[in-house]
Amino acid sequence: MGKFVIKKGKDDQFYFSLKAGNGERILGSEGYTTLPACNNGIESVKSNASNDARYERKTAANGKHYFILKAGNGQVIGNSEMYETASSRDNGIESVKKNAAEAPTEME
């Protein structure tokens, strides 16, 4: 089972990552100024992850593939790592859908 991990960055902002059961990072956040705001971001991932329309599938200039998860208002709530293939990226999306809803949260 996956889990959300919250870290405080050197910039004093809070960041979360959704990690798959194997420990691989499958989604990361932008910085939040407070821990409650970071937790709200996690809740937003949980509520939006199952909706395929919330994912933007992208290809970077270097040809690698990635995705962005957006809330209903269009705000970015998470982005993926870079993947070599579109099918790997799509597997990453399926992993977020599978892991996010029930994932516990821990501080690192």
C-alpha cells in the first residue's frame, strides 16, 4: 500500500510525496507555507485521484513523459516524475489512482 510522506524543505515550506508500496515516488507537490495547507493538498489528491479527467498527460522537450494532477478548479496539486514511455506514465497514473485514496500520511 502507498503512503503520503511530508517533508519540510530547506526553504521552510512543506512538501508531500505519494509513494507506491515499493517506496517509489509517484506524485509530488509544490511547496506549502504551513503544515495544515500541505495536509489540505493531500486531501485534494485523495478526492481527485480517481477522476481520470483531472490528469494532464504531457511530454517534455526531452521526449520524456509525465503527468500533472489538477483539482476541479484547475489548480495543480501534484506532478509526476519523468517516465521513458507514455505507457510507463499511464501506469504511474493508475498507481496514483490505486494508492491515493487509502494512503496514510507520515512526517519524515
